[in-house]
Amino acid sequence: MKPNLHTKTLNVRIRDKHAKVLREWAWAVNQVWNYCNELSFRSISERQTWLSGYDLQHYTKGAGKELGLNSATVQMVGHEYALRRKQFKKNRLSWRKSGGVRRSLGWIPVRKDCISFKHGCVYHNKQYFKVWDSYGLSQYPFRAGSFNEDSRGRWYFNVVVECEPAIPAGQDKIGIDLGLKDTATCSDGTKLEAGRFYRDQQEKLAVAQRARKKKRVKTIHAKIANRRKDALHKFSRELVNRSGEIYVG
């Protein structure tokens, strides 16, 4: 990263027509993860040896070609597995499931030298993915990223980019107290009330649940979550714009 540059993560939605190929890649990623999980567990149980990400990289060499994945993605899955196993201090992690009620949401990690923005599309593994580009991705140097699926089956491209640091307009100092009745109370008296974002959706949600319309239920839950995120983002953005120092107690 160049000096005086900051990083931030951008999230853009991928057009639905690309969902099929992404689901195929996500299935392949799950196979790599589960192989690393089983191999690592056997190594610990039989030889008392904890395999590192580099060890797993050796055992998965060549798997990318067979599974239709970029080789860097296979390597990243192994390193991510080793990192999470160390973080949670477990001999074996949860399996990534490709089907059924508890299906794991799709996840495909990509390395910075394997992604680019060409012709208005995200280019990776010889595939072009059209996106709703609300950020102007062409102006940012890409770093590591991933393709991720949400509970409704929609796919997003999340990427870390380099950007010029934004200079805050305000120089206020403000403290924030988090609570239950009010989500946040600021030292200057500003409050963010605990939103009841689900109130007008309760009846619709109940009808959809009784009718067992799973897709409709997920859509309503996503709408409620988006309302909550929007309110929190607007509140935090206002504080950042007018404050040079923010303290959370």
C-alpha cells in the first residue's frame, strides 16, 4: 500500500444471471474447505501435528484445475481455514454444507492479482461479472476481495480498495453512550432511538410464515435489516462529518 493511502471495503451487487457459475465455484470452495478440515483433523489425531496454511497449500496443489477454481482461491481457502482453526482453538471446524436446510452461504475468496475491472465488469478466472457499480470501481486499485452470497441467493462482490484519506469537516469532540431504550445517546444530547423497523412488517411476516413461503420470509427479514443498517449508517455518518474525536463508553 502506498504511503498516505487508506483502505476501505466496497460492496457491489452482481447481476443475477451470473449466479449459476458462482454457485458452482462456491460448491468447489466447500470441497476444498472440507478436505482441509478432514486432513487437518487426521493429522492432529494421528500425528499430533497442526498443519499450517502453507502445509495445506502443498496438499491441495492442482485442485484448482480439477474443480474449476483459480489456484490462488484454493490457496486462500487453506490459509483461511488454518487461521480460523487457530482462532477458535479447535481440532476440527464446522463443515461447509452445499445443500439442505443448513446450507452454507456461498463464499469465494479472490487474491488481488487475480481480479480486475474491465469493460465495466469484474474480471476473475476468465469470467466477466456485470455489477451495479455505484462506486466507480475503475478509479480504485483492488486488493483482496471475495464473492459472497446472501440468504436470498443474491451475490455480491466485496473488495478492499486503496483511497485517499478523507479529512473530517468538523472538529467537535463527542462521547457516545450505548443503551437499550435508546441505541445511542451523545454527550450533546443527540439520540438514536431504538428503531421498531419491523412493526409495519409483522403482519406480512406472520402471513408468509404461516403459508411457509420461505423466499417471502427471507425478503421481509432482509428489508427489516436494511432499514436498520440505513438508520445506523446515517447516524454514524453525521457524527463523523461534524466530529474530529469520537469516544464510545
